[in-house]
Amino acid sequence: MIAAIRGVSFQSTPGKINEHVMRPIIRLLLVVLAASGSTISAQDKSAAIPPRFQSLAKDGRFRLTRILGTPEMAPTFGHTSSFSADGKLAVYAEDLTTGDEKTPRLRSRLLIWDLQSKAWPREIDFTGKNVTALTLSADGSKVLLAGQVVVVKARADKDKDQENDYRAYLSLLDLNTGKEIYGFLTKDTLIYSVALAADGNTALTGWEGVKRWDLKQGKELAPFKDVVGSMMAFAWLPGGAQFLAGDNFGKVVLRDLGKDNPVRTYESKQRKVAFTWWLGVSRDGKRFVSGNEYSQVSLWETSTGKEISLLPSDPVHDFVNAIALADDGKTVLCVRGKANPAPDDFAGARLMAWDGEANKVLWSHTVSYRGRVSMLVQGDKLLVGGGPNLFETWNIKDGKLLESWGGHKGSLNALAVTTRGDILSTGQEGVLMTWRNGQLVDKSPSLGGPILALAISKNREHGLTGGADLAIRHWSAKFERPAVWKRSHTGAITSLAFSDDGSWACSGSADRTIKIWNLATGKDVATITGHSETVNAVAISPDERWIASASDDKTVRLSPIKDGKPDRDRDPVVLEKHTKAVLCVAFSPDGKTLLSGSQDQKIIAWKWQKGEFDFFIPGHKNWVTSIVFVDEKTVLSCSDDLSICEWDMATGNETARIDFGSVGDSPRCMTLAGPDRLLVGTSSWLIYDFQRRK
């Protein structure tokens, strides 16, 4: 039997997994590939730059001094995240699997967030193991992990492909040191859910039934009786003597940790044969809530088995991502999203509060949570881990957002620096973020889609953003409550630029036009045509007499301007030398040199006043996406070959290079915050702050 995700497949041991066990694998695409052996290394808490980024922090022309944001992680679908009971820590497991079925190369990583300091998470790396489930101890000092390793089987026939046998493991780690306290292989092929008893030594595992384990001895205890199906979720009742287990038939069972027989079974009147993914218990244990794969949510009375109310399925938000029960025992808090969200679906879930007694929704919000979500009730507040890089605190009573921190949740598209030194960033999720002293201090509401362009005036008192929603927004110096200009473009706005005196601006669009805007009135005063494909970039010459534009039509055009309007007395200049789409253009500070970068991997320097080609700057091995002049003699270029290069304009030679391939990231945009500081935004949602030495 074969299952796959992200191009990696695995083969389970024949006869080990029945139909009901395979169904959730296929439905949720659990990655259970593993490789033999394991090593663990913990990050030094005091390290300013995480170990995996140290290659960028070495002394040289460019030295990494700080990382802004939080690391990208693929949405997880197992029970692979958890809060500590006091809300001070959050732990996420990241799958770093590479290779294929024959040659699996498995790596996993734990990210451990200090929710008080909001610092970059500590990291614990695993080689040769994956993580399919985890839970924190009551005091937050340990984490119980479950996953798989591979045991290579001897070949019966040398002409046949190598077969691998899979074994599930349990491991109890000390979070302070990253060292394993207990660890052993089980006879199971997979463990999907885990629970750690209050004694810190007894564990529960769920997959093919529910099992008890003595972690210290590394052995299974006496099996429970009357166990049917796969156990997908656990929850402890107060005191730790009893627990709830949700199965793959839509039922919930109450059991006593020290007894073999079940205490009670809970079955909805409208039960569907479905996996019960989530359980949440009230503080006093008198009630609990369950959620299944069809987004049904039920509120139960623990002592009688009575179903108090049922929140029906939602045809749009068809999957329960997380669930919790407030201290009042009646307010159900849940996130319902999509079982298979699109990669760029950053607003595909609903966070809601539901009164289980009155059977009515109290409040509901569209949220940008991805994958499995963690929830923790803290009195009248709800702490939500909406993915590995977003944490929010909500008021349970009125549904107001009290605090939010994290970073971008998509590739960055543009960066700028304000007059007070704040960093502005935009990305695919459609928000404008403000960073100060390395911390996220403000972010806008969603602006209706990806923000593709960001420009700031020379005096840094005005800003413009534009993107997929066709609107240009004019921001004041404090970047609050922007004015929305008339939607004159009919295609996405791809680029923006200010005139040197700040009185006008121009925009490039997928509608193949360039528009000129009066900054004081917010009105477009002219439309420039000429390109036959999308306009990817615009730049205004220092003397404000030309607008340079780059297009998918493989050309660079220079449109003559006079007093902030098209100059009809001069002809445009068309530069043709690129063989593929042109993605970026930049004037030198003195206006004498124009550079363009293209999908053809070339940077071209132009004798633009004469409309002539000057010379190529070779060196990149993929698309050139951004160009920035440091001064008349030095230029920086950003490429999809995972590098940023520095060039000497006099010779065309490369003088320095930043290799993002060493950290598995791809630069997407950059800006200078002075001649000695470079900011780079990447596809992994991060902003790198580099010190540049002259």
C-alpha cells in the first residue's frame, strides 16, 4: 500500500494496516517516511543568529545581523503542535523529508517558541526520524514525541527493489537541553496521537486502538479491552485518572487509566462514520466538546453521556482545525477550515465562538490560519497558534483580537524604510507590516489580495501600495488609514515609483499600461501605452524627464515626461536586447546609466540616451528579479538562482555574493537602508538584515 505527499512516497508493511487505518493516511496525506538512525542537536539559547543561518553571519562584505519574521513551515495535519498549560511555550514539528521510497532522507525539526519574549524559536533537529504526534508535559519542561524510523529488510531477491519496514517510536525529550530522557521502538507501524500522564512516565498512543506505555521501562502495559478502530485524539479529565479518546467511527470513549474496560461511550444522534480529530474539556471536567472530519462539533455532558447540542457541518469550511471549551462549560471555540486549502489560500478558515446551550454562534471571524491549529483557554482569553508563525490572543466574550504577533505568511514582494527607520514589508497574504527594532509593531488589515508593489517618497513622508485588488493606497507618514485612489487600472498593479520631488507618482500594471498620478489629489492624470504585455517594473529618472518600464514583451521603454505629464514633443525610446520577459529596471543616482534584469538571466547596461545596448553583466543562472544601485559605481542584483550579487559597474565584475541556497531560501525583493545596510525579503517569509562593508 502506497501513500505520498510532496513527491515522496512510502510503503507500509503488508498486513499491518487495515482499510480504516489507510483511509486517514490517504485523506490527510500524512508523511510517515523515515530513515534509519537519529541524531538530535539543540540550538544555543543565546545565539543571536540561529545555527542554520550562521553561514550568512560570517565576516565578509555582507554579514547577517538580524532576521525579522518567523520561519515558514508547511501546514501540518497530525497532532504535531502543542501549547504548555501555562501558555508560555508553543512547540511545532516540521517535516523536512527529502528523497524517495527507495532512498528516503528523513529530517524533522522541533521549533520551540517562548511566547513571552517572542524571540526566534529554539530548534531541535532530528536525522532519521519523522514526527507524527507530540504533546507537552504539564509543566512544559518535556515533550513526548511519536514518529517512525525505517528498518531495512534483507532482500529475498537481488533483482527486486529494496523494501523497507517501518517501526513507530516513542521519545521523551527534555526541552531545556534537547536530550532524550527515554526512547524506544514499538512494534506498531504508526502512531497518530499521544498523551502523557501526570506522572510523566505513563503514555497513551493511538492508531490501531489505544495503548498504555511505561516510558522508563520502554514497554507496553496491559492492553485495554473493548477497543475498536483507530484512536485519533486524546484529552485528560481533571485529576489525570481518566481520559477521553476519539476514534475513527465518530465515537468518543471515556476510560480509566488504571482499568481495562471503558467507562462510557458517547455517540451523537446524527453521528457519521468519521474521524474524531479533536477533543476539548472544560476546566471542571463536567463537559467536553468533540469535532470530526466533517466539521461537526458536539457539546457533551461527561457524567451522563448526553449530547447537549450539535453544530452542523459547514459545506465551505468542511474541516475542524482546532477546538476548545471555555471555563463556563458552554462556550465552544473552534476553527473550521478547508480540508485541502490551496497553497495561496491565506483566508480560508473561520474562528468562531458558539453557545452550546443556546445553540447559536456568538461571533465569527475569517482568519489566515493554516493546517492544524493549537488552542488554549486562559480564563477569559483564548490563545491560538494559527500555524507555525502566527500567535493571537482573543477575548472570548466579545471576539476582539487582543494581540497578534508572528510575521508574514507568504513570499515577500516589497520592502521600504520610513523616515524613523521603521521597515515596511508586503507579501502574498495581502497585509502591510511595520517593523521596529526587530519586532513587528503594526500590521494592516487584509488589503484584498497579494500586495505586489510598495514605494516610499524620497522624504519618506508618503507611501504607496498596490496589488491584485487593482487599488492604489496612499499612506501618510504614520502609515495609518490609507486613502484609496480610484481603481483606474484593469489589471493587477505590479510596480510603483515616486518622482524625486514627491509631487507625482507612476504605476505599472498587468493591463499593459502605465499611469501617472497627482499625489495631492490622488487622481490619475495620464495613461501611457506602448507595451504589448504586462508591465513588471517602473522607474523614474533622477531629473524626472523619463519613466523607464520593463515588460513581459521583452522590451524596456523610456517614456518622455514633462512637469509630471507625458511630453508629446519627444518620442519614446524602446530598448530591445533581452530574449525573455524583463522583470526590473533601475537608474543610477546620476541618471547616466540604466540597468534591466530579465528572465533570460542577464543584466543589461544601456546607453539609454542613445537607445543603444552597452554591455551585459553575466553571472546569474536564473531570473534576475531586482536591481538596486548602491552608488554610481556599485550595483546589487537579486535572482531566483538563490543569490544576491554585488557588481563593479566599471568592470562588470562580481565583487561579492550572498548565497541563500546555503540556508534553503530564495530572495524575492531588496532595498537599501543606507549605503551600509541591505534588507532582503524572501520566499520563506523572512526579512534578512545585512551589514554591508565598503
